[in-house]
Amino acid sequence: MSERPRAVVLISGGLDSATTLAIAKDQGYDCYAMSVDYGQRHRVELKSAHWVAESFAVAEHKVVRLGMSGIGGSALTDSGIPVPETQGEGIPSTYVPARNTIFLSIALGWAEVLGARDLFIGVTAVDYSGYPDCRPEYIEAYETLANLGTKAGVEGGRFHIHTPLIDLSKADIIREGMRLGVDYGLTVSCYQADSEGRACGVCDSCRFRAQGFREAGLSDPTRYRDRCPAGD
Amino acid sequence: MSERPRAVVLISGGLDSATTLAIAKDQGYDCYAMSVDYGQRHRVELKSAHWVAESFAVAEHKVVRLGMSGIGGSALTDSGIPVPETQGEGIPSTYVPARNTIFLSIALGWAEVLGARDLFIGVTAVDYSGYPDCRPEYIEAYETLANLGTKAGVEGGRFHIHTPLIDLSKADIIREGMRLGVDYGLTVSCYQADSEGRACGVCDSCRFRAQGFREAGLSDPTRYRDRCPAGD
């Protein structure tokens, strides 16, 4: 049995969470990857998550099914809401109600069973501009909750929510991931990728990603569907 | 369309959550009931939740499936852990890792979509003795989190987590429920009820329930399987 401390790492199949997994592994954790199948429209995400988990030889990759698709409320789960091509003011329509709260809660339950006290989530400074559940004060509040609401927390263990990307730009994230051997060709960032993982090139997420590779001065392994990469 | 404020009420099929629903309805809320199918061993709970929701004519009863059964860690989901017949010291083995955190998170997501700002959960002073995620400080921390981590919270709405039973004894809960017309014959409290909803009479939950009816001086409609009711 491994003597390294265990960590639960949330992975979505995207660039940020793949980098987060690489960082957790680099910090010496025995990584248990978790993805949530919540009826996301971009199903290829879960395939990518599997490829990413495999590429880092995690101890286990668990996909938890959550029947949230009947709830709607987001362009990412509700086919009645279009995915926006540009980011407007305020919180984007791609915000999924309480998503990180739900994901962290499921990860917390698994961590408690595994005896892990460390959770990793790839929230970023870029998301921070729009999503409320990516801000440092939210993460701090979650950590407080985790330690009050669990057997492990009450009995003296301390949960720690790691957000290694929170202050990094997309370019910084990509540079760090490249240094740690992330194969970004396995990841999908596009909000409306096709079943092969090829990106649309026009949604917010594609634009942030393409811009990140440009700013990092690194070649972009993203596969696009039917047009030139965003911004080119 | 109803002009009453909407509330999401977590119901499990048990006595406490049925009473909580009755209270929410009595307070004038348009009630949206939610149950989570998390692979609980006592499957009849979900049938009872349906009967309870129907008896209070809720606006909607949503059962969200969550594939947690592979995670284990509790006597309530893991068939390898026996259900205890007496309560020992500390946190009982029937504690489900992060259960209320997960349930509240899913309910919060639905509330946000519905435009509801009120969530009801039937945590009690009895549970409080053993479960960390039933204590007032935990509920306060959750409320803080909900307001930091949601679009609605950030944009000025205030979520409120109602715990109308938190200071009530089992007997008080039963008296209140009877006053509000709860049919406790529809509810199942037993941790190992059979598929007809008949109780074992020996688990902690059966004992608390039977004692509650005795202390309230009310007749107990619980159906038992193959022995005299607990404590008789």
C-alpha cells in the first residue's frame, strides 16, 4: 500500500483540471480522480477525463452519475439555452447552478471514505471573472463547511481544498502543465465539442484556450472541427 | 401561477422530513420536494417519500439519482457494514459521508433554477447528538457558502436554510406533525425496513421513533415486521 497521502482530484476532461492533476501528482499525492456525469451536453468531456486519468496513472478514476439534467438552468445542460459565442457582462449562461458546490460535496464524501484530507479543484482566475463558485472566499467557506460537516473534520482531521490554479492566467497554467508533462491533446475545453473531441473554436472556452497557448508561446494541440482556431 | 414563495424541501420518506414538509406548507411556501436516490439499502424510503409528497400536494417531487453506492463508508449504503442495534458513543456507523452537504448542494442547484431562496431540511436535535452535519453551526456555514457560491446569492438574493426541527425532541416533532395533519403511517424511519415499509423495531431509528410516540402520548402507526415494537 502506498504511503503517500491520498488526494481526491476533480477532473472534467478540460485543460485546467488536467493541469491540477499534474500538480497534485507532482506534490507527491496518491491521486484519486473523480468526474461527475451530470448530463453535460459535451459528453466527450468524460472520455477526455478518462484519457487524462490514465495518462497520470491515478490510483482510481471514479465517474459518479448525477441525474441533474432534468433540472436545467444552464447552457451546458439545457439544450433550450444556446451556448454563447462571446462573453457578456456578469455571470455567463454557461454557469451551472451550484456546480462546484455539488462536485466538491461528492468529492468530500469520497475523500472521507478513502481517508483522504486533500481535495484538488482546478478553479482559475479566468473563471473567477464570471463564476461565483471559483472565488477564493467561496473556497474558504467550503473548507470551513467541510471541517464542520464531516466525521473526519469533527474528529480532528483537517480538510484542505487545494486550488493551485486560482491565481494563474491561462498561459501560466499551460506553461506549468507543459513542464509537468500534461498532454493537452487529450483534453477538451470546448463547450460544444463533437463526439471525437474536436472543438468549435468560437465559444468562450475555446477563445480562452487558444489565447492561452498564444500567450504562452506554445503550439496548440487542440483539434478543431470545421474552421480555423479562434482568433486566428 | 402561484404567488407564494417557492421552497425546496428535502424529503427522505422518514418522519422528520415529512413533518418539515408540513411546516413549510403551513408557513405558506409553494413546496418543491426533492429526494436523492443514492443507493440507500432501505429502498422503500423513496416510495414513502413519494407518498408523503403526494399527500401534501407538492408542486413537484423530484428524485435525483446519485451513483454513490460504489463509494461505501456507511452502514446505510454499504452492505458490508452491519446496521447497529444500539447507539454507541460518538458518530454512528449509519453516518453517510457528507450526506447532508451533498443533499443541500443538489437542492441548492434546483432552488437556483426555480428562483427559490428557501431550503428546508429536517435535521433534528436527536440527530445532532451524533451526526456532525446536523448541528446549527454546520447549517450556518452552509448558508454562508450558498450565498457566496451561487449566481443568485452574488446578485443579491439571500438563501435561507430552514431547520424547523433542530431544537425539537422526537415527541415534539410528532406532536407538531399531528397538528399539521401528517399521516405518519406513510413514513418509514427504520434503517432496514422491508420492501413493504415494515420496520425492524430494533435499530436506533426505530427506537427513537417508538420512544417519540410514547412520549407524545400518541398512538404509533408504525407497521412492524416480525416482533413487538421497540421498547414494548
